[in-house]
Amino acid sequence: MTGLAACAAPASQSVPDPGDGPGTGTDPGTGTDPGTGTDPGAGQPISVVVDDLQPGWLVTTSRMTDGSAPSDTTQVSDGSALTLTGAPGDVFVATVTDGAGTLVATQSMRSPCTMARSRQLRVPGEFPTIQAAVDVARPGDTVAVAAGVYTESVKLRPGVCLVGAGARQSFLDAQHQAISLVDLTGAPGSMVSGFTFRGVTMPEGCADRDPFTCSGDWYAAGIYLGGTTWRDPTQDAPPLILGNIFEDNDVGVMLYWRGVAVIRNNLFLANRTGFMANHFQSRTLIANNVFYGNQELAIGNQAAYLDIVENVIAGSDVGIRFEYVQTGFIRCNLFFGNGADQQQDYPGAPRFSIGTDGNLGTDPRFVAADGTGAGDYHLAPGSPAIDAGCSTTSFEPDGTPHDVGAYGGPLASWVAL
């Protein structure tokens, strides 16, 4: 990711207990739907002030509201501050891009961060390791990581933005060890952008390598988020995961036990499992990503409220696997070349159908997809994914409707470099 001038933090069924082994027992939230449970912030509207804007910048609010499809709304700034207000149950993130479509800043509901006043902590110029910089970072600070290969495991702090030099320049490499490269647990309002995450393997101890078998804290992942308090207004400012490549991992991203996140404009390539929601009931947005060549599973949903919108899901044994009864909207995705577009481990009607809700089953026609991070996953001219997104109130930086895939939506202009 280039041009990140400033970074504010971005913006049911009973399920098995998330204990130390394969889930057993009763979930404390049994019988409570994620959209209707008791929210400690109930009755208190959420307001976020987005300031330090310049005329012509685009402010896009991605909003998830209980009972409604997720929505993006783009406003063109005149330079004055904007106040975004939502209901207590909303989850929303504002992304700000300049006239060229370069990400300038992000801000989220209930975030402790402010915008466009970010202190930069540079690795390795000022700090020898990423964790050393994170450990002294304050909410709203940016840890800026230079090009290179880093082999550490990082535990991020609340409201800290972790930004690499670009996904093809800054690498977090597990070297085929069972370690999570970035842990977002306890880091609400944080952001991770501009890295390749690779080489994460499965720990010993679980019955098998199926990410549905044991509770999520058994597993390692490129990015891991777990164990958060559900619907606590001090905890649910969603981390933003954007502009990254997840390649050659057993699990690319693992969300466990009531995490909330916004995951958009990433490439998930040649992992065993691209994204997994394990023992998970909170709401997350997965938008404008490419899942390509993930050998066994692109997206796994155990019991989550996942809004899966405007993604390309191709070349996996299974596109989306559902284990328990899930909610969330599955709209305007493109499926191609999967062994099965969906697998459902419980009886009932399929969760989605090709040809409805904007979901397509056709070749996305990438420029030069080769199953690795060196490929080009932009859409070739004439691709059926061009302008095929869902939003009617948001547009890309060039003024056109959303494309489907990793280079569509409000952050369409990001470059993997």
C-alpha cells in the first residue's frame, strides 16, 4: 500500500463451547441471535467525526446494520468535517481516499483514534522489530514497516495501524512454523495493510487439519482474532484488514469467538483454507477480495454472521462451507472452477444460489492469474465482474460502479506493488 498519509483506526444457534479442545458444552450466548442480543451500548447512537478532509476526497462508509444487507455510501468532501451516526447495533468503517484513489485514512465506530494526526514509528529504521514498535505505539499511531522479510509473531495493540511498504515488498513469513503472524485479539480499531502473510502451518494437538474440528484457539493463521467480548462498545470497533496477500498458509485469516472485523481488498492465494470463522457468532464484512486456488476451502463459516459481498471465489475444492445455521448476506459474488461452490453440513435449503442476489457462476477473466502472489488479479477488459457489484449508493474513485474482486469497491485503486 502506498500513499498512506495518515491512519486512524478503522474504521442464532447454540454452538460448541470454545474451550481448549474440540468444542463441547453450551455457548454463553445460547439462544441469542447476534442481531438481537443484549448490547451494552443499546440505546446509545454511535457517532464518528471524520475531519481533516480536503475538497474532492471521497469518504465511503461501509455499514452493517442488523437485519439489513451491508451497504456502502460514498460522499464527496467539500473540506468540512463529516459526522457519521448509526444505531447501537451498527458496525461501520469510513475509508477516505484522495482524488487519485489512494487511501488516506480510515476511522471506525467507537474507535479511540483520531484522523490525519498519526505518529509514524518506522521499522527497522527506528525500531529493530515490528513488536518493539507496536509495544510503544499509542492509539492512532502507525507502525510503518519497510520492505523486507520479517519472521516474528506480532501482537497488535488497540487503535494501532500496522502498514507495510506493499504486499509484494513487506513479507511476514512463518517459515512453515505453527505461529500466527499477527494477533488482533484485544486490538479493536486497529488496521493491517500492505503485507504478504505466508508459511503458516497447523499446530500439533488437534485431531486433524480440518479447521472445523477444534476450537479456533488451537490453530495458527496469517492473521488471528479471537476471544473478544461480544457487543461491548469498548471492544467492538472492528479491525480493518485490507490490501494484503495471504499465500501458502494452512489458514490465511482465523476469526474465533465473537470477533468483529472488516476484511476487504485482499488476495487469498494457494492456502489450504483462505478465511475461517470458528466458534464465531459476531458480524463481519468480507468484501472485494479474491479467493483463488485455496486447495480445500476458500471460506469456512461455523456459526457466524458473515456478510460476503463482491468477492471472486475460484479454484477451491469448496467455495464456502457452512457447518451450523448461519446468517448474513451473500450477494454479488463470482464463483468459478470450484469443486463445489458451497457445502452445507446441516439439512435445509442452500444458503445461496447462483443467479440470485447478484451471485454469478462464470470466469472472472483476470489479467494474468497464476495462483501465486506474482499474478495479476485485476480484471481484463470485458470481464463479467466489471461494474457487477451490489452498491447503488457508493462508487469507485473513478466514479464507476463497484467491480467484483480485490480491485473493486471504494478501495479499488490499491496496488499490491
